Amino acid sequence: MASLKALKIRIGSVKSTQKITKAMKMVAAAKLRRAQEAAVAGRPYAERLERVMASLAARITVSASSPKLLAGTGKDDRHLLIVATSERGLAGAFNSNIVRAAKRKAEALIAEGKQVHFFVVGKKGRVLKRFFPTLIAGDHDMSGIKSVAFADAQKVADEVVRRYEAGEFDVAHLFYARFQSALVQEPVGRQIIPVAIDTSAEAAPASSAAVEYEPDEESILADLLPRNIAIQIFGALLENAASEQGSRMTAMDNATRNAGDMINRLTIQYNRTRQAAITTELVEIISGAEAL
């Protein structure tokens, strides 16, 4: 049985931990509101841009002369998985869910005989080296960035497009966590190169107005496609920022509650141990008095 001193030290240690987790919960809650507003505000622009490109793509016939980001390389043998995670931990299952989704996709592609490489955005995604030590093609350091800006996403997009134009891969997939609430962050994996455009009637409704584009549709798409990739990555980073804070707030709230439960259990154990020690001392005193 632990001594009274050891129990007292442990109770003090858990109380100190509880103060830290409670403070981290409050900080995450304060950051969550701003991050959530940024993520929600960024969605309409990305969705509208996709509808515009779908409308343009519906007017052309995809061929070898079409923009490479739309037409693709004609093969799907080499895949690049862009895994966006956070720079910090203590965020519950936020990072592990994204990594797990990317890992499952990589294993499925490898089982089909495809070549797979990873491009990691964020420190926590480097854990993939444990499972695929030779398949990390590159990473982008996000440390020191307090608030995600479009310029940060543009750097990632430029690097990915450069690798694509250099012929390093045929298809790129982006993995991140879509924010739904502080309790729910859904891991998402989507193809961003070549751009998967839905040209169905629902995605690109026909308009009765006669629209004439100048320059032609392919030229406009050639300009919009790289920007769309940057917008999709920017949206993913914004969604990640909100998801990270939501997951951290929930995790720290659970940790604070667990610390409180542990303090109660240790306090009960401390009181029982102290009571047993006092009882033993009283028995010894009474026994000694009777012996006299």
C-alpha cells in the first residue's frame, strides 16, 4: 500500500496536471471560434469555383491538348498522397484519424500494384515514416505559422504542381479532416490532380443565357486549374485548423474530467490509509497501556 506521503505527492501532481488541461481547453475553445469562422467562410468560394470550372469543362472536349491538370497524364500508375496534419499533438484522435485514412488508401493502392509516395504537410504526419520509411517524397514545414494564410497553401500547391509537371506522379490525393463540430471531425480523402470535375447537370446546370468566353474555355481553365488546387489545399488547411482546436478542446475536457475522478479516488485512498494508520497507532497505545 502506498504511503501517505506518496499519495499526497501524487494528488498534488494530478491537480497540477488538471490545471494545465483546463487551461489548454480554454485556449482551444477561444481559438476554435475564429478557426471555425474561417473554415466556414472559405467553403462558398471553393464550391463556387468548382461549379464555374464544371461549367467550363462541360463546354469542351477533354483531349491531349487540354490542360494537363484536367486531362491527366493518361496513366494512374504513380500516386502522391498529400497528408495535411497539425504541428502539435494533444489533440485527441485528430492526427491519427487523418494518418490512418491515408495509410488505408496507400495500402489499397499498393495492393493494386500502384506506386505510392507521400507529401506531408505538418509535423505529425511524419509518423508515416514508421509504416512507409522509403515512401516520403517530401514535407512542408508549418511550424511558426500561427494563422493559416492563402500564401501558405499557395507554396504547397506550387510544390505539388511542380512535381506533377516534372512527371513525378500521375494522380494526387489530399487528406485532411473536415470540421463538422467540436465533437466530430471527419477524415476526408479526395483527388485533386487531375482535377475531378463533376460535369453532371446538377453540378453544372445549363443556363438559358448565351455566354461567350474570351479567351476560349481551355485558356480560362488553364488559369483556373492551378488556382483551384491552391484553393482546395487552403480550404483543407482551414478545415484542419478548426478540427484541431475542436478535437483538442474535447480531449482536454475529457482529460480534466478524468483528472478530477482520479483526484477523488486518490483522496478516498489517502483518507482510508490515514484512518488505518491512526487506528493502528491507537491499538498500539491501548495495548501498551494494558500491558502496564
